[in-house]
Amino acid sequence: EGGEGGEGGEGGEVFAADGLSERERVYLSELSLDEWRHAAAGRPKELPLPSMTAVCLSGECGVSTHAGGLIRLWGATTGRRLAAHQQRIELTACAACGPIFVAGDAAGALHAYNTDAEFGAPRVSRSPGREAGVRSVALLPGANGGSVLALCSSLDGLLSASLVQVEPWPTAPLPRARLPAPPIGG
């Protein structure tokens, strides 16, 4: 008397998709939860990334920025370095969205990298107006998946936005516009 998925019995209904009973599914779910509990209770593992100033993860990759203007692409599960670039100016922030990583520097520029394009030469978006360092970067995916909006806050409190085309990867510097920011506090 099992139903469409298979036959019932002591273990509950069997589902055709994976052949597991309800009891087996619950057991596997509890095992998985137990693995997460042990991972959370364990001692944090130190990443071998010296002088790190910022870090972000996206899928199977991680990007970290380091003192001296170094940006590294590494495997998120292995920590193995996949690629690196050296910038002239200190990097202060980074963010990821799919294959796109953006790092901000102390002079206010944004450097966009595409991991689908072999983490090649970055596309740079200069700061509009005064040159204050980048405090933080956030990336928002475009509606069609062909672009990413990079939002940036600078040390002088200004906000700016830059649209990064994913396909085709741009060859020219990225345009960037200031955004009006509401006063904070009051």
C-alpha cells in the first residue's frame, strides 16, 4: 500500500527517485546535520594567506587581497593558489558574484576580474571626482546574468556604481557614476 513512489512497509514509503524509504531519508538527514555540528564545533582552520586585507568566496573559488597590492585567486576547498596579480596600489576590499571578482584600492579604483576568462587582466574603474580609498564593495547580479553592478563606498562617504559586462568581457576601462547618499545619523 505504498502509493506511486513504491511500496510501503516498516520503513515507510519508498520514493522512486532514489529508492530510499522515509526512515532512511530521515536517518541520512540526521547524519548530515551531525557532520555540520562537528564541523562547527571544530577548531577553525587557518588559511595560509599572509598579510590578508580582504577575502571573499564564490562557488569553487576564493579571492584574497594582501598587503603590497597582491590579489590571489585560490581553490575554496583546497586553498591551492590558482592565479595572482600584483597591483601598484594597496587593495582594501573585495567582493564576488559568480565568476566576477572586484577589488577596490586605496586610490579609489575598482579592479574587475573574470575567472571564466582565466583571471586575466582586470578592467579598471577609476573613482569619479576626488580620489578617496575604497572602503567596501558589493556586487549585484544583473537580471539577465550578462552583467554585474558593482557598488562601492569610499573613505570620504561617497557611493559609486559601475556596470561590469560579463559577456563579452570588456576591453576598455569601466564607466563609473557617483550616487547620492543619504546622511547617516542625525
